[in-house]
Amino acid sequence: MKNYPNMYLYDNEVGYINSWEYYCEQPCGMSLEDALSSRKYILGRTSNLHKENPESDFRNILSAEDLLKDNNYERLLYWRRLYKKFLRFKPEVTKRLESMTARYKDKRILGILVRGTDYAYDKPKNHSIPPTAEQAIVKAQEVMTEKKFDALYLATEDKKNSREIQRCIW
């Protein structure tokens, strides 16, 4: 999140600012520079790393047994454990999230994540292919009606998906 362009950096910040550190603590308590100077790291160059070198794919994290599973629930549990272990928000981010949570405490909110076309076209190894916006709309409307949700929380990085879902659900 420092050495390559991403949605959190201006072009002139690439290579100088680690945008991960805007929101999160470093998972192992060391900076990128500390990790690189330790000479004990695995360098991932691109989002296509999985395609280029599938044998090194998360070798120290993902067991061979996990790689073979096709059960989406098992994958969900795997990623949940991984996030709990390594993802730590900065205190100010945690405080803001807790404040937002308190505001909606008594509401039933359905949360959906609709990824952009990058996952649908790139098909990264060990990632489920996300639903299309149309599929998400149908399922969200069905679940909201059946389970009587008060609101919908949409997470997406894709403006087209956001507009389409807002148009159809609201």
C-alpha cells in the first residue's frame, strides 16, 4: 500500500506514504522499512502474484488442506481467523467505528459487499467470485423483506455497482 498506486494515495505519494497506516497498525508491529531491512520477508509484486507463482501462495499461512476446500463457509471461517489475527485498526479508527456502531445499535442492518469487476475478471486464486450487482440486488431485496431489516449497508469500491444498487433498492 506504499510502493504501488492505490485508491488511498495521490500519484505523488506513491513510494513515500504507506496508506495502510492511515487506518491500521502494522500486523507484526514493524514498519515496511523494518521488515525489508530484516531480510526476512516475502515480496508480493502485484495482485497477479497468485497466477505467476501459485506454489508460494500464502504458504506460511494457508495449509494444503485449506487450499483444497471448495466449501465457501470454510473459506469464510479461514479469512475471519486471518483478519482477527492480523488486522488491527488504529485506536482513533476503532473509536470512530464504535461510535458509528452505537448510533445503529437498535437497527437491523443487512450488510453486503459487492466487489468491482477486478475479482470477476481476474479470478484471483483462492477467492470466491463475487456476485454481480444484479445478483446482489435480488438477494438483498429477498433477505430484507424476509428478515425485516431496517436498512442496508453497502460496501463497494465500484461506482457503477453503487449507483445501480442504490437505484434499485432505495
